[in-house]
Amino acid sequence: MKNLIKSLRITLAFCVLFAVCYVLILWIFAQFAGPGKGNAETVTLNGKVVGAANVGQLFTSDIYFWGRPSCAGDGYDASSSGASNKGPTEQPYLDEVKARIDSFLVHHPYLKRQEVPAEMVTASGSGLDPHITPASAYVQVKRVAQARGMNEADVKKLVDEAIEKPLLGLFGTERINVLKLNVALEQASQSMKK
């Protein structure tokens, strides 16, 4: 009986330590060290919040840059985050990728099949990735410029300005946040109309 009471006390102490104290320590750390005091970074356009910067958004219109496909339900549903769990040699997965390539080529007729970036036809592990590589943005410049009636050089300049460098110049690769790029594109279009 003595050991049972001792075990219950230890269990209760660890429950409090890990369920309360640990979370509290992380929250305090985020208040000082985290961007936005630990809150999600939001992106605004004309004073209105249009999305969270760390979650992919669904763009299908030719006037916008597209992000990676999502296997997390329609519209990058964060409650369904996760990979499709389909193997790279499974026929349903290969058929899905082929359909995405065919769709991408319909909207980008100036590309050859082998020029379609792999990340534009395959989902990320979370299915919510908000970033693409600069190469994936550059292949879309012509389509976006034509759809918006803009100069390709101006659209390419927006892509160049949207490139985020690796952390400390070492960790990760160059990337572009698709939502932020599309907001910059909207702002450029609005300023052209004025």
C-alpha cells in the first residue's frame, strides 16, 4: 500500500510538471523569443486579414501564383493535416500525379512535361506547406503576367523580392511564401490601375 501511494504521488507530480509547467515554460519562451509573441503571423491586404502566413492557401485562378497541392482535404484544411500515405509506386498515387501534371500543362502550355517542377504536382508531408521554391514561381511568371495583362519583367521582379533566404544563410533553402507573393501581386495590380 505504501508503494501504491508513493507511485500515485509521483504520477500526479509528473502530470502537473509535464501538463502544466512544461506548457507554461514554452508559452513564456514564445512571448520573448518567438515571432509575434508566439501567435501566428497573419497577412493583410487593404487592412483585412487574408490568411495565415504559415498555412498554405488554395489558389486556382490564373491571375495568382499557385502553391503546392494539398492532400489535407479541399482548401488546405488544417484539421486534416498529414500526408496521403500513398507510396511512390502505388498506381493511385501515380495517376494522381499524372493528372496534376496534365492540369499544370494546360495552364502552362509553354512548358514541356519534364519542366514541370515536382513540388507543383506532389503534396508536402503536412499537406499545408505555404512555400514553394523560386524555380516553381519562375515557371508561373508567364501565365500570371498574361492573365493580369502585366509585363513579365514586373512580375518576375515581384518574385525576386519575395524570395526568403535560408535562416542565418545556412539552414534550409531559398523559398517563397505563396500568400505573401500573391498579396504583393494584388498590391502591384492595384497601384497600376490608379
